[in-house]
Amino acid sequence: MDKTQYTKLAKAWDYTEEHARELEPADIAEARAAADMAGLMQGPAAQAQLLGLLVRLTHASSVIAVGTASLVETMRLVAALDGSGQLTAVDSTAQGITLIRKAFTQLQDTIDTSLRAVNAPASVFLPRLNANDYDLIVVAGDAQNYAATYHQASRLLRQHGVIVFTNALALDCASGGVVDAADRSERAVAMRELIAAVEEDDAFETALTPDGTGMLIAIKR
């Protein structure tokens, strides 16, 4: 792939992200603005849109969202459940869980989806959940969320359940993330190890995509 093609790919990312922002529902756009104002920067709009589509493609009715103030992604997942099912949001930060709980309170009166927001590290809370009970798990936020959730994923997911690791390429790293072999930062190293572990795990079939800031998608065999 030559330099011109790479330039076109960068423009394509910008185009799809701007397009997704334009299509973002008003309540989600408002939630994004509120989170950004609070200093809690949200993930790409196109990524959140794709996560919502995955809920529908997998016919998920039971979803876990593990993140760090991942308000936009969580709201997209709730919307995709179309007023039914259940969603559990797990966030270890007080500021993040406050935003999510506020959003859930506003939504609860208008939908029948069971919403639960838990302020706890993934490593502490996920082992308490019932096995083989979830269709979809989405992971975002702090690096420690990823390994902790992966270690519980095979137990928690039903057969053919899906786990999605967002920002799998660690592009928020100052040195370039996973795509820069010279980046040995904690997050870049953690994500390289995660990708290798999931891809080598016979319990899952995987695909690594450049969507958003990189998504590792794995389906339980």
C-alpha cells in the first residue's frame, strides 16, 4: 500500500466519523457534549454506531458494558436493545458511573430495558455474575478493564456470544500505540498482549479491525 492509499484511508476515517456525528441522535449528542465538558472524552461516533449495530446483528438481549465513563457507547447499546433486555454498565470511576447513572435514570421511565450501573473494578464485579448468561460484552476505558474482562468472557458468554475490545490499537498513546513497534508504554504493551492472547485462545474466533480506534471482535465458539 503506497502513501497515496494511506492518505485516502485517513480521509475515509475522517469522513465516516464526521458522517456518524451528523447522524448521532440528539440525546446521544447531548450526552457526548456533557461528558466532554466534564473532561471525559468519548470514543468515536462511528465506533459507537457500529456497537449498536452489533447488538442487533447478534440479537443480543443481555449486554455488559465495561468502561471508564464510556457514556456514548453505553447509550448506543441501550438504544439498540429497543426497549427490552438488560444492560449492565461497569465503571470503576466515581465520575464516570455518576454520568451513566444519571443517563439511566432519565431513560428508565421511557423503556422496559433493565438497566444496572455498577461502580466497581471489572476484576471484582464480573466474577460475581452468572455463567453463560450474556450475549455481548463491550470493553473500553482503562487498560486494566481489558485483561480482567477477557479472563471472565468465556465463562460469562453464551455459545456464539461476542466480546468487543474497543481502542484495541491503543491509539491514545502518545508514542503511537500498538501500530508503533517502538511504543513500549504500559497500555501499548497490554493491548499487544491482549490481542495475542485472544487470537491464540481456541475458545474464540477473532477479527481485528481498524474501525474507530481499533476493534478486536471475538465470538465464543
